[in-house]
Amino acid sequence: MLLILFTIISAVEKTEIKEALEKNDQNLAVAKIQEYLDKDQNVPLNIAVTGECGSGKSSFVNAIRGIDNKDEKAAPTGCVETTMEVTPYPHPNHPNVIFSDLPGIGTNNYPAAKYLKMVGFEKFDFFIIISADRFRENDLKLAKEIRKMEKKFYFVRSKIDHNIRDEKISQREFNEERTLTQIRNNCIQGLQDQGLQSPQVFLVSSFDLKLYDFPLLVETLKEELPELQKDAFLLVMPNISLDMIKEKKKTFKAKVKYWAMLSAAGAGVPVPGVSVAVDIALLVSVVTTYVLGFGLDIPSLKRMANYSGVPYEELKKVIMSTLAAVKVTPELLMRLLAQFSSLALLLAAEEGTRFIPILGIPAAVGLSFTFTYRSLNMILDMIADDAERVFTRVALQTQYF
């Protein structure tokens, strides 16, 4: 098991962990494995949101971060240009993912010809170009320059809810799908007329991301981003559907075996208590990531309550596990796992077998892997089920109103 583990760790990290194991230093062993775990969970992703002033960039940045426009951490919004310089807005739960609100292209301070250089295009992984009506010449110039730099860009037509509302009032026989098709085709035709081949335009309402084309935008990004960035992007997305929650669960589940192997490294330390300390420290870290990824931490639930109109206490009522809407601690996890006799026996056996000559350490490694693997899968099921219950409660409120 340790041989398999060390084949996926870099030479530097392998040396550091090996040295910690050889020193029989419990704190150092735990710290090094935790450091490696943190690195895996903090893949940087910097997303640029740009367009002409008044296009709804700031509202989009707030919505995709799950933040209301009135929140103290929100990007300022308004009917005039409110973004005067490149302003980074980290995701509240995942600061490694940053949505940068860029100044409007084509303004006096940011002329189109110098725009990309002035905003520092090289630090962004991809660009979202937003317009509230037709995409204009400056948007097209920007797209072509981004393409020259061999980076991705995506056209987003914002404020679709405003268009739908206006059309309902003005048309005698309103058809939403027909209206959406007309808006989309109009945007695509405008870009083609300016020389852009096969453009794709996503229709989005920052007021309600689950409507229109936002799910398709997420799906497109998932397909086109590198694997690690794809996971980072997916886990910061708001829970706009049950399918989104299932996708997050799938992403977490794919990493469980790796986390269990990392935990098993601690079982190779021939010092009493180190293996269990590593197991529990890793569980706390990963379970906290589960809670944050599904938006079940206290700040996220409160933001959701403000955003949806469902009282915070009502959201808490549908949560069944003891790990959501609380701070995850070693004590809390131990109390939960003690309720499952098979897991408690595994943990006890892991610590006991290390005292058996020759075969004890290899046996402890295997038991550590099994304990962590089963625990993480079980807890993931619990947290994902809670996320589905919270989403359903919010969806009922939205449908009601």
C-alpha cells in the first residue's frame, strides 16, 4: 500500500514524508500529510468576467459566487460603470477560485486596443464576455485577441429575465422558448456578421442561475477545463439543480481512494497514536471540504436563506446529519463514527495491530486505508443527501412564489 501511495507523490514530497516517518515525529508526520492534502484541495483558478459597462458583470460575479448583491462581500453593482480597475473576488468558501471583475472594455481608461495588456490577460485561465443586448465591435475584438493568446472565452447574454418580463407584457401571445431562440439567434448572427465563425452564446439570468443556459455553460466549462481546474470550478458552483449536487458527489467520490491512501501513510509510523491522529486529522479536513463544497456551512446557509427567502432555521430543519451547519471537529467526528460499530472496530484494530512483530505495520496500513475509505464514503452520502434536502426546500419556496 505504501509503495502505491509513494508512486503518486512527487520526489520532494516523498522525501519530506519519509523523513517525518523515520524521525518518529508524530506532529511532523501529521503536518506533512496535511500539507500535501491542502495542496491537492487548493488548485488555483482565475476567471475573468468582462464586457462593456452596464452589461451586468458585477451581478454575474456575485451570483456565481452565491452572494446577494447587498452582501458585504459583493461586487458593487449599478447602472453606471462601477468597476474602475481589475477587482478580484475570491469565492467565499474556496479562496483559490477567483472571479475577477474587469473594467468595461472600450472606456476612456481602458481602450479596446490596449485592454488585454492593461488588465494582465496572462493571469486568467479563461474569459467570460458579457453583454446585456447585442455583442458589439469591442466584444469581438476582445474575443479575437483572447483567441490569439490561445485562451478560452465564452459569450454570455445577461439580464434574460428582464427580456422575458418585457416580452410577456408587450406580446399578446407570448412564447418563452420562441423568445429565447430569437435572442440567441440575434446574438449569434451579430457575431457572425462581424466575422466570428461558429460562436456559442449562453443566455443567463443572474437573478436565478438555474434558468436558461447557465447549466449548459457549466457543462461546457467542465468539458473544456483541465481535470484539476474542472474539479475546482465544479465545487464552487451554486447548487442550481439536483444534477449539480450529484456531479459534486461524483467528483468527491473519485478522490476518496486517494485520500484513503494518503491517510494510510500515517499507519507506517511505528509510534502509538500517530496513525489514528493522521486518520482523524484527514477526516476533519476532507469532511470540512464536503460541507463547504455542498454549501452546508453556516455562512453559506445564511446567504442561501437571504437569497431564497427561506429562513435559515427552516433550512437547518431539513438537515439530518450532525456535520452540516456546525464546525467539524475531531470530537464531533469521533462521536459520529462511534455509532457505527464496524468503523469503531477498524479504528481499534488499526492501532492494536502495529504491536504485532513484522506483520503489524503492513496490517495497520491496510486497516487505516479501509477505515478512512469507508468513513469518507459514508459521510459523503450523508452530506450529499442533506444538500439535496436543502435544495428541494429552497426549490419549493421558489415555485410557491
